[in-house]
Amino acid sequence: MRLSAILCIASALRLAAADATPDAAVNAVNGFAPKLHRELPAQGNTLTSPWSLQSALAMVYAGANRPVADEMSAALCLPSPTPDLHQSFGALRKSLLTVPDGAPPLVIRTANRLFVQQGESLGKPWLETIRTHYAADAESLDFAKRAKAAEKSINSWVKRETNGMIPELVRDLDRETALVLANAVCLDLSWEERFTASLTKPLPFHLSATQTKTVPVMFKQHRMRYAKRDGFQIAALPYAGGTLQFVALVPDAIDGLKDLETKLTPDILTGCAKLEPAEVRLWLPRIKLTCETKNLPETLKRMGMRKAFSMGGFDAITAEIGISDVIHKTFIELDEDGTKAAAASGVVMAKNGVPHEIPHQKVRADRPFLFMIQHIPTGACVFLGRCADPSQTR
């Protein structure tokens, strides 16, 4: 393809991107979030970044042929492959990174990158789509002869982009690796109004209907988005700057988490950004979790995405290539000052004090509950997790 033609394509893509909205990407992310969550182990703590994982997989989706794209669309809740989808992911990324004027300095960072086998020729229209809408540059590495050095380069990039919260993403790459598509997300957020440390007390957390464990529990009375739904409560605590919030979805029953996870829908997630505010007394345990989502290829196959793991389904990227692994690691730390969170996703492609009393709601997250970090302007679910035992750090 001639340079002039490539430049024309790039110009057209950028003009279209200027008019894009994040709606299609938000619908995809929020549709994928509960679907993936229900595929995770039914016990213990979990944490994923649906947006990070979707971003990495959407870059691959941009290069899929029709049979592979159809399966990926159904499994990942993506609309039919059109330029509008990738423009929408670009618009969502831009919206997430936009901090209002006058807001306190916060770390909200995301990055995408392609790590390519030396000498591998990638489709130029696909590359331009990835660069334009995902801001993903390509770096040449030698997986064939220096796989360990290539792993180190990728892991160093992930560590840097997540402020050290995700020190390693990939391991055991081999000479068949042709391409790794990576996404990294890093958040360092302060509460709009911090918790008072002196009000944090050791209190019981109900692991089940018959078992409790004493953990540090923070307390706050604050005006926040709130709703009472059938069988659970929602409390959304804002971060400084007003564009992100921490959402706790707490079942009414001590053992009600399974029922809540069953009824969780994209509309419930999206609707959390539009709830009416109320005065709420909130008890919330400190949380510190590091999670790796195991066996993601098998999980995605169960969700219906099978052809993508065979060779030859991504001709727009390069001939005779398929997904060999999907990796996802996350971190979150929640305390009186705010929240630090990070996620990294990789797609490996291979060849062959009690305030003054006023009317209030009460939300006690003293039992297994779900939580989310949500982008308020779009409603996008950035992180989704289950807190089954706040004393466990892994």
C-alpha cells in the first residue's frame, strides 16, 4: 500500500474519531463485566478490570476475519466489527483520562502497546486503526532468539505504566510468539472526603452465615448515590474530581452474594452512575487484593470464543496467527485516604468520628459483597470485584 493511501486512511479515521461517542464501548464493557464475573470461581475474592481486558481483546477483534469476529462478538458482548466500535473505545479512553479543570491532581493513566517479533509484517490498515483509536505504538522484540529478554521488556513496560502495582504480566513466552498486545491501567484516587482514621475499628465481617472474622472497618457519613433494590443495597462513594466513584453492592442477607451475582446485569452497573444521592452511613472494610485471573483462554472458550485460538483467523493482522494466551492481573488497595488500583491485560498471539445526627441510610459491608470502580460520565465499569474475605490479600 502506498504511503499516500495510508495517510488518507489515517486522516479519515481521525476525522471520524472526533465525532465518536463512548456509548458502544461502554455497552460492550458493561455487558462483558457480569458475564465474565459469573465465569470466575464461585468462592473467594475476585477482581477484574473489564475495561482493560476488553481494550486488549478489542484490538485483536479489529483484525479478525468474519467467522472469528462473529464468535468474539457474541462472547465479548461486542457489536459487529465496524470502525465505529474502535472509535468508541478511543472516545471512552479519552473520557476516562479527562480530569475536570480545577480538580485535584490524580493518577488516572492507561496505555496500550504492541510487542512484535522482529521482521514480522503486520497489516497496515489494522495498525493504523490500533494507533489511531487505542494510541498503541509498536515495539520490535526478538521472541525467537531472546524470549526471556522480550519478557523482561514487556514486564518492565507494564510495571512502569502501573506504578509498580503490577510488576509482571507475561512469562514463558517462546519462539512461536509473534505478537503481544498489552493494556495497562493505573488509578491513584483520593476520596472526595476522606475517612477519619480514628473511626476505623476492628469489627466482625461475616464470611458466611455461621463464620465471622474481625477486620479493620472504616466508617463515614456522607452524601452519596444510594439505592435500595430487591435483595441488596447500592452505595456509591465519590472520588475527588467527580468523574469516578467506588460502588459497593451489598446483599441484604449474610449469604445473599450468590443471588446478587446471579441477578447482576449491565443495566444495574450502568445505572449506578445515575442514582439519586442520599445521606448514608457507610461501614466499609479496608481492602488490599492482588489477583490473577487464571485459565482465561478456557474461560473465553466456555463463553463461546473458540475460533480465535486457532491459526489463521486474523488475516488483517498477519497470516497464520492465532491467540495462544490471554493474561489478566489486577491490584486494588482501599483505605481511609482513597484507592490505588491497577490492571494489566495481555493477548499473546503466536504462529504455528460520628457526624451530627440527620436522616440517613445505613449500609454495612460486613458480609461478602461486590464492588466496582465506575466512570460516572459514561457509566463504564472500570474494575469489578468480589470481597469475600477482606483479610486475605491474594
